Amino acid sequence: MEQWAASDPANARELEFLRTVWRTAEGVAAPVVDVDAAWNKASARIAEAEGRGRVIHLGGRTKALRWLAAAAVVTGLFVGVRFLMDDQHQDLMASTEHLRSTLADSSVVTLSPGSRLSARMSGERHIDLDGEAYFDVKRDTKRPFVVETDDVTVTVLGTAFEVSAFDTASSVLVRVRHGKVRVLAGSDSVVLVAGGYARYNKAAHILERLAAPPAEVWGDRIIQFQDAPMPEVIEQLQRLFPVKVRLGNEGLAKCQLSATFEDEPIDYILRVIADTYELTLTEETPGSYVLDGAGC
């Protein structure tokens, strides 16, 4: 629904209408609305946009509200918790899995498990973050986008970057995928551009630049390799997907991969790797693969 709403302003207005229905169900004062008509209208828009599906009448206000409540319980258990205050203020929390959401300014955030944030979008766009989040910021030169933790403040105009600032961690990490950000910690500051990586040591109060690792994951769906040795590529893939991958001979360990994958399935990623180095890809058993060939 969030992705559908972000695709068109009219869809966003429709989603806000459904949120009004939600608040009505919780006993909060709101205009009287026709729940069935609202849901059927939204379903019709989705079906028309995607070219598939059909509208099913939910059969009454009570049934519709129960369906919405059930959906909220399931989503809360497996994805996270979302507190919708108003158009300019959002509180988000990810429990056991990543939570991807579109903010009021159309920026997209992916919260890592165990993280939470509070977003205020009136005037300056301001984020209070506890944990780890990947941001793809909607460019707005008149309104800076500021992410603040207990120790570090990150300011951008439009870019994609990640901030990791868990309370239990000894440091705060900031990574930039593209664009430019300014990182401020106490009296120290650094400017990072694409590929930039900075770490703030909480105990020593030191802000320093670091070399970006050869294998990186952005949010929950973007994997980026830069001259990454094949064993490291496999290690990262096995960490992200429920698979086992082994190399058919030691010579393949010398191969280095530079590639970016966005939300692709593991079989597609392995096929790209195999085609790149003219290797054979064999699935020995479900979820267990072998890459074999002449090596590098």
C-alpha cells in the first residue's frame, strides 16, 4: 500500500482516507465515512494500475473494520509497528524484520530490526534515530534532511545513505551510497560523498574516515560489491539468503566481483556471477549450489 500511495498523489490521498477510517475504528473522532465504498474504490485503483485482480465486496462495515484490524496485528508481529500521528509526523519501529516506509516528503527509509525513528517534516525535515536505517532522500534544496542520534548529526539535501547508531554499540557508522552528506560530532565534522564511510567512537570522542568495505548491503534489498573476492561474495550471499554455495576449485577464489543487485532473487544473482566468469552453476540439492570453471 505504501508503494502504491507513493506512485501517485491521488493514491496518497486515498490512503489518507483509509487512515481516517482506521482512526474511526479506534474510537478517535473523525468524519462519518462509508468503509465499504472506500475499500472497494482503493481496490479498484490498485487492480486498474496493475492490470490484474478483481474487487471483492467485504460485506459490511463491521467485517471491513475487523479485516483492517487483523491485517494490523499480522503486520505488527512480523514487520514492525507504525504510529501514524499526522501528515508531518511519523513514528516507526521495526521489530524482528526490516521495515520499509515512505515518509511525508516522499523520502524512503528502511529500518533495520530493533530500530526506531521519529520523523518531523514541517519546516526542516528532522529524523531522530535509535538504531540503524537506510535513507533514500527526496531532494529539496530549501529543506535540509537532518538525521540526529545521541552523538552524531547527519545533514543532506538529497542522497542515499545509512546511519547505524544502536545504543549498545561503541560507535556510530555513517555510509553514503550516492550524493553528499555532512557528519557532525561535537566540534568535529566531515563531508562524505559516494562511497564515503565515517565512524564516530563514542568513548574516545573521535570522528574518522574509513575505507569502504568491498561488500556492502543497503537496507534490506541492495547488495553492492566492489572488487570483492569471490569467497567474500559467497559469505555475504549466504548471510542474506537461505542457501549454501561452494566453489568447485581453488582458482575461483582469485576472482573479484564488482556489481550491484537490487531486490533480485538468489538464483538470478548466482546466474549473473556464473555468466560473468563463464562458470557453470549447478544446484545439487534445493538451496545448495556449486560454481565451477577454469578460475581467474
